[in-house]
Amino acid sequence: MELLLVGLPGGWEWILLFMAVLLLFGGRKIPELMRGVGKGIREFNTARNQVKEELEKGMEESDSEAAESK
């Protein structure tokens, strides 16, 4: 069985990717695209932090309920 190793693009690959994005979206659309990506990342991190806080809160509540029942 062959193992396929996929890594991050190297120097020339990044240049080719940048050129492809530039051709597809044009110079004027790239800042708008990056703003959208940044907003999406922020929303993802906010949602992740909220879920983490809710899980921690639930774990603390279950621990305190278990201690009270003893």
C-alpha cells in the first residue's frame, strides 16, 4: 500500500496559486475576498470559543452535581 504524502505548497506553488487567484478574481476583488475570509475565520473562532465555554460550564455543573449527591 502506497503512502501519499501531501504537504504545504512550496515557493513556486505559492506564486502559481497567487497568479491563479489574481487572474480569477482580479486586483480589485482580492481585498474584498480577504475581508470575507477574515470575517469567516473570526466567526468560526467565536463559535468555537462559545462551544468550548458551554462544554466547560456543563462539565463544571455535572461535577458539582456529582459532589452534592455524595
